Amino acid sequence: MKYSSRNKNYQNEACYESFICKNCGQMVVPEGAGSHHRNHCPNCLSSVHVDHLPGDRAANCGGIMEPISVWVKKNGEWAIIFRCSKCGHLSPNRIAADDNPLKLMSIALGPLARPAFPLHEIGGGRHEL
């Protein structure tokens, strides 16, 4: 994703910039996000590591932020957990109104599809919670 103003700070002002996603190449426009801060591609859900704090544009890393998980906040709103492919930085970001619902569900169901334990051992003995 290319940002035209790396020195701009979007912590206190809206960001209406369009960009081309560095991961999938789709043109991303601010319309449809449902907020004043478009920060990831609605198609592949990837972003770019440009912030230390949301909107500050202070990070010089530039790595692709991969969507690795979702988090459901106390109020029921979903957020995407991103990990930078270059430096490993983790950060959450709320979903946008036009995010790809199949991609969101795929990320949410990932741990169920790839459990950390062998499924064939479930039910073979008594398991207490």
C-alpha cells in the first residue's frame, strides 16, 4: 500500500487516501469502509506496517501486515489481528464494513481447521475441563 503523505498523522484527522494493495494489487478506496480510517485491503485484508500507534505513520518498516486472527471485543465488534511479515509486530484493527466476509470467516475458523492437538485422541478417555 502506498501512502502519499508518510509525514501525515491520522490519529486525529480522517484519512481519505486511496492506495493499491501491496499484497493483492487491488485499488483500495476509502468509500465503503464505514469509518474515516481505511487501513487495510477489503479484498485480502492485508495492510502495511506504517504505524507505531494507530494513525501516527511513524513506523519505517513497510512490511506487509498479514491478517492472522480475529478478536471479538466486549461490545461484539470484530477486530483483525495483524502480524508484520518483516519484523513480527502484532497489532489489532477493527474490521471495515466492506471487508471480505469469506476471508474473515476463514481466518476465524483457522484454529478449528488446524487444532494444536490430534483430533483422533478426543473421546478416547475422560477429559475434564
